[in-house]
Amino acid sequence: MIPKNHPRYESLILREKIKKAFCEGYLADSGLIAHGRGEAFDYLIGEKTIATACESIKAAVAALILAKNPVISVNGNSVALVMDDIVSLSKVLNVKIEINLFYRTNERVKIIKNLFKRRGVCVLGSDEDELLFIDGIESPRSTASKEGIYSADLVLVSLEDGDRTEILVNSGKKVIAIDLNPLSRTAQMANITIVDNIIRAIPLMIKIANELKEKDEKSLKKIIANFSNEKNLKESLESIELK
Ligand code: PTJ
């Protein structure tokens, strides 16, 4: 039992969620390591959503609203931390959800699919879908369902190793990445990078989505046109260096 007055209460609760997901069999063992890396970066940005992340969240939500076939890609870590928020975001913006795992096993896919099913949500990416493969990705991350990631014009990825984003971008898709490490390959290669903890980023995306949904196409396009990922990443890095 973690005492509520523990100075690192929130952080320890997240660790519990990650451990539970591992024990339930859907979080990869390497997901424990990935979480630790995220914790370190979160510490460096002050465990709060920095101004640059607010900007990239606005651009990301505008892009999601304008996209024709947007997909949220989920893996063990994102499901363990924010499954319910991902479901809410997908409903607010009418976005599909697809399971995509680096350490893919049938068992993990089945557990994750059932977790969503229990919430009344049907997700793509299991073997029951028509699964295709993205050229150039050598890992099991290459899986892409025909109606989801394969034909998507925009994919939201989070907590990923760096073997997919560049290839998705080169294949003409837009990629939004949520990644606490602004130097990661995924962060560097994405079109829009949200340097924030996924546990804060997704709820803020839901809030912004409810606001931006009312805007016209011209205003949304303007938000995207005024956004530079290169500049945003540089400024995110500076907010780490100031600490
Ligand atoms: O579930 P699978 O099989 O798809 O495997 C997923 C993992 C996470 C094991 C795999 O993608 C991996 O090894 O990822 P990496 O290379 O460790 O990269 C994860 C990235 O996410 C790192 O840049 C971390 O800083 C970042 N990160 C970790 N926790 C968070 C985070 N970003 C946002 N929010 C977090 N909570």
C-alpha cells in the first residue's frame, strides 16, 4: 500500500499500474524499462505539461480533426497508463484504435483486445482483421490493418521505439508522437511531437478537442500552418536544459 502523503505518490501509482499490466500479461518486460526512461525525462521537465507541449497538442488535435482516416496506435504501455482516456479521445474525435506491438504475441494482443471489448470498444490490429504489413519495418510493428493503419492518413503513436515513425512519414502518412524524450528517433521523425507524459497529454487532448471541434476548417489549417515541429522540439529541449 502506498501512503497518500508519500511525496512521490503519483509516480508510485503509475509504477503500480505498469507492474499490474505486466503481471496481467499484456505489458512487455521491456515496457518496464521504457517507463523508467519516461520517468527520468518527466522529472527533468518538472512533471508538468510544458508550454511547447500545449502548442503541439493544439496542432495535433487540429490535424486529427482534419484527417480523413486517423488512427490511434496503442501498445502495452499506453494501454496500461491511459486506456480509458484513449477511448474517450477516440470517441470525441471519431478516431479508430489499433493494437500495434513491438514485442507482439497472440496472447498480448488477445488480452489488450479484450480489455477494450469490456469497455464496449472494438479495436483493430488483431489477427481477426485483414492484417497487412508496412514495407521497410522489420519488427512486428509492421502490422497494419487494412482499414486502420495501412490506409490511415494520420497515425497517433506513443511510447514507441524508433523503427516505425520515419517509415510511416516517408510513406506519406502524418505522424503525431507522444514522447517525453525530445531527442528520441520517434520524436525527431514525427510531424508533430508532443513532449509530455501520456497521462497528461491525452486528457488535455480531449479538452482541446472539445474546443477545436467547433472551429472551421480554415482556423484549424491555420493552427497547423503556424506550427513548426523543429522549433517546438528545440524549445522543449531548452526547457529541460534550464532545470
Ligand atoms: O508494447 P510493445 O511491445 O509495443 O513495446 C513497447 C515498448 C515501450 C517496450 C517499446 O516501444 C520500447 O522499447 O520503447 P522505447 O524505445 O523504450 O521508447 C519509449 C519512449 O517513450 C522513450 O522515448 C520514453 O522516454 C518515452 N516514454 C516513456 N514513458 C512515457 C514516455 N512518453 C510519454 N509518456 C510516458 N509515460
